[in-house]
Amino acid sequence: MLLRELLEGVEIVKICADPDTQIDSVCYDSRRVCAGSAFVAARRIGADGHDFIDNAIEEGAEVIVSEKELPSVPFVQVVDGNRALAVMSANLYGNPARKMKLIGVTGTKGKTTTSFFIKSVIEKTTGKKVGLIGTIQNMIGNVTQASRNSTPEAVELHSLLRQMYDGGCEYVVMEVSSHSLAIDRVYGLEFEIAIFTNFSQDHLDYHKTMESYLDSKMKLFAMCKLGIVNIDDEASEHVMSSGTCEFATYGIESNDADLQAKNIRFLEDQGCSFEALTYDSIERIYLSTPGIFTVYNALAAAICCLKLGINLTDIASALRKTEPVRGRVEIIPTGTKYKVIVDYAHSPSSVESVITAVRSFTKGRIISLIGCGGNRDKTKRPIMALAATSGSEHVIFTTDNPRSEQPEDIIKDMIEGLDSSKASYEVIVDRRTAIHRALDLAREGDTVLIMGKGHETYQEINGERIHFDDREEILLYYVDTDGKKKLD
């Protein structure tokens, strides 16, 4: 592609390069630069691309795109490097997003499950192929790819969108994270529908304040035709008053919701059901995963699909056939008289929500296992610990993804302030040992709830991702030294 074509739509201050230069790739990482590359000095999380311009030049970049004027090299000075990266990435791959209907899901909790629900309903009711971009994995129809970020960097995002379009996808459902909105990874995209699930404390290590965190999410509602909002959430009024799109609402508590859940039932087989009411129709919806949060996620998916022209009866039928999402209140089959569940809960509100859901079908005790990620918001650590001990009969504090922090220091932050006379807990730093201890304690009727990592199959320790899967560790507990399954 010629440089002039690549720069179409970019806000340019000055260009000192041949616009007919052939460009083969767009890079934001100087380590990936090669001959034919345009290096974009974008300000990404934890790094400023301007610090690596010399490296990119040494690697043979054809042109440097920067917010600064540069001497002695072909360069394009732009107003905003992050936005330039997004627009150039879209141009490089032929703007595939314009040829599909995009559905964006943002919020503190529920993005993954809501996205999976929407994909499932569209495919089951229309037969059309749907792409999915999210935390657990990326999917082109039924073909899966590994995911590293909820919302990929702009170059990877548009490459993926191109693959989805070429693969026959007519819809794409995306988790749109606050980080991706803050640094304009999704800049320039136009969404058919954007969904706001809820808002609570998380990611303050990056956003610093709750106001900044919410403001980043608000960007999505200036990029869509229709916004769908959880009207029960305290932030919903701000979203609807600040957004520039039209809005529709869903909820449980508010009778003003366009789609409302009534007569919620929690089932003995750990699922739940509810009546979904619009102004002119009603259907009972059955779900395989318990919890009020699951009802909210299903409502979000249902009203989204209603707005796409799918009728409520078909939506209810599709949701009933939808499989549980991996790592979200996932029941591990152990063959025991107690339940073992893995969940991704890693914020105070999600810990509280999942424990409440588990309580609805637990006849005995809840034995919880939890840690906190390193190099992340430290203020939520004691709040998460309190939520765990308040809702559980016993808690084991252990390692999550310590990153560059010492696990012992993270756990110390968590348990500081806990009253040992009112809370039953213990500390086991090694996660494998902690999981086995939790299973040792379990008795008939109990639920062992292992939180924090959910679908993840690794631990991040000192810059490395080391294989670790909570599900594998659980199942290994039931195998003896000869490799035979232990009897209950």
C-alpha cells in the first residue's frame, strides 16, 4: 500500500516523506520493524513509542509516524499517534469493520458472558456467522484463536477483523475494555450497538480515579448508533445523559426498563430462569448458570438481539441451548458429593456476586480460595478479602498472578484489617497446595469456590507466563500416585 493511502483519514501536521513510498506493514513495536514498515510512535500502556524511534530506524523502518518533528529521516508528524495507529491499521487491512455489523460490550463485569450470549443467539436464530473478540478467546464462527487482551492492539484488531470478514462473518461481537478506549485502540470504528453492563471499582492502577475510569467507557457511546444500558446500575444515568446516541434499557428493579426480568427462580441444578418482559411480549428464559449477574447478562444479550430484529421467543429458545462460558461459575466434574467451581472473579463486586450466586444452591459451607494480581490496583485488595470472608465459611488466601510483586506482600495487603475472631481464614502462598487444601476441607453439601483466574491457563511471574490451570490442578487432586482416579 502506498503511504498516501495508508494515511487517509489521519490528522497530519507535517509530512516529510515520499507519499508514494510502498508500505507493507504498520508497527507500534520497534522489535517487529523490518524493511517496508511504517513505525508509529504510539503511547501505549506502560510504554511510549517515541522512546523507541531510534530502534525502529536501526531496524530499517521506511517512515516514522510521530507526534514530534524528526530530523534526517522520512517522517509524518501527526496530531495523535494512537489515533493515527488505529486509522492506519484499518486502512492497511481495507477497513473490514465497515463491511460487518459491530456490537461492542463494555462494563466492569459481564462483558465476556454477554458477548458469548449474543454470539450464540445470533448464530442459532439466523444461521449467520459471528466473530467474537474477547478475554477468553477470539472466534471466527467456531474457529478459535488465543486471546492476550480483551481488546487487541489496533494492528492486531484490524488484522483479526479482516480474517473475520474473509471468513464470512456478518456480525462481530467485541469486548471493549476501558484500556482500549482510553488509548484509542478502537478509534474510528462505528458500532451498530454498544452495551453498558455495569460499573464498579477496578483498574484504578491505570485510571487512577473512578471518574477517569467511567469517562473512558463513555467514549464508546459516541461511536455507536444505539446504546443499551443496565438501568439498575448507578452509572446508567450518567451514561445516558452524556452519550450522543439513542438508548434502550434493561433491568430487574426498574419498571421503566425496555426489557425487564421478573419472577426469577434459582434452580436445583444450579441454573436459573426468569420471565423477560417487553412492552408487548413475555417469555420465560432458562439459563444453565446461576446468579443475578447471569440474569443481567442474558437481559443485555436479549435486548441487543431484539434490536437486531430477532423475536423474543427465538431468543429464549437460543439462550436455553447456550452452553456455560468457560471460567464463569464453571462447575468442575469431580464425582464427589460436594461441588467445585472455578470463576474469574477478580474485583470486589464480582467476588460478592459469585459468592451470592453459589450460596443459592449450596446446602453446606462455602470454602473460597482467592488471591489478587500483582502490579494492579492495591486499594481493592482488602475489599476483596472482606467480601470473600463475609460470604464464605472459610477462605484460603493464595497467589494469583503476582507479576513482579512478592506473593506474600500481596496477601498481606489483602488480610490487613481482617478480624481473625470474626473471619475464618488461612494463608497458603503456593496456589497448587492451596487448591488441594480447599479440597481436603470439603464435605458433602459444601461448595469449593476457586476464584481469580477462571479461564486462564497460566500464572504471570516476573515477566513470564508459566502454565497453571486451576481445572487441571483440581482434577489432579483426585488422581493417586499410580495415575488412577481416587474413589470418593
